[in-house]
Amino acid sequence: MGRGGRTKDREDGPERKCIATGEVQPKHGLIRFVTGPDDQVVPDVLGKLPGRGMWVAADRKALQKAAGKGVFARAAKRPVKVPEDLLEEVERQIVRRVVDLISLSRKSGHAVAGYEKVKDWLSKDYAEVLIQASDGSGRGKSKLSTPHFGHYIGWLTADELGLAFGRQTVIHGALASGGLTQRVVEEAQRLKGVREIGAAGAARKGKTAR
């Protein structure tokens, strides 16, 4: 491990140390935070804001611990202000990121929406990821299965998927391999860790996004 909790790049990318749990893991599974000019903690989901980064696992309990136990202050080595809605802001940013990536995938021809189109992609083994709205009908969703050796994302709402596909609402979607698909899977996994997932959002019939 290098200085500041960093390690050399590995096959699954560079690693960082979570300031809440002390665990080291690939940084695509963590959330970066920085302190602004007013010493307020700011989430940096895209990892592009200037300043020394503080990393927290994309896990709701880890984020709650970091926000409520003075962990950020110790990591920053000075008093900092932690917004009351920090977790909600993290979730909003990740949702926006996932929606944007799916939208870009759609525009490049790597994503489709709608039951029949998704069913067609699945039957032709073209789909690598099955996406279904967490608030969609369980009966309707059960008619489609996760691709063999593929992934399932089931914790975005129909409205959120609608934004991604340029519609009012979407229940069923699919991603082909290549393009931005791996990034969608990684960002969706971060969202799953941060978002409170009920039974409707549980992964089914295969591997969850990982």
C-alpha cells in the first residue's frame, strides 16, 4: 500500500482506503468526498473536484458512520461541516450518474427499453444486463430472466429509467456488452449500496450488478 491509503493499480483498478471502515478496495466501490472553501464536506461522485480526497465505501452504514462520528474531521485533520442531507445528496448524484450512462448507452445503440425489445435481445443472447424498475409489476418482471453469466439491476424506479430512455416511465431495459455497460454496472452497484433496497429491488435470477 502506498501513502495516504493508496495502492498500486491492480486488474480491477486503483484501490483506496475507506475512512469509516478502514477497508481497502477498488475505488469504483467507494465514494470520494472533498471539503469546500467553507470547510463543508461535499460528495464528488465523478471524482473530479479539486482537493484531497476522502473515500468512503458505497455502503449506507459506512456513510452514516462517516457522517455522524467525526470521521470526516479526522480524515481532513481539521473541523469540517457535514450537511444533514449528505446521504441523500450522494444518492441523488449516483442516480444522475447511472441515468446519464444508460442514456449514453441508448444513444450509442447499446441499450433498449420495452418488454418486447428486451425479450428479443435476451432470446438472441445480445443482452448482458437486464434492468427492471423496482416499482414495476412483479408478475410482469418475472417473465424475463437475467442473461446467463450476466447482471441484473433492479433498484432504479420507473421514473428514473424513464429519464434514462427518454420516456415518461420504463419498466424493462437491457444493455448489450461493450460500450459503457461495465461502467453502468459499477455505478449501479454503488447505488445499491447507498440506496435502501426493499424486497421489490432485490436481485433475482442471477448475479446482481457487481
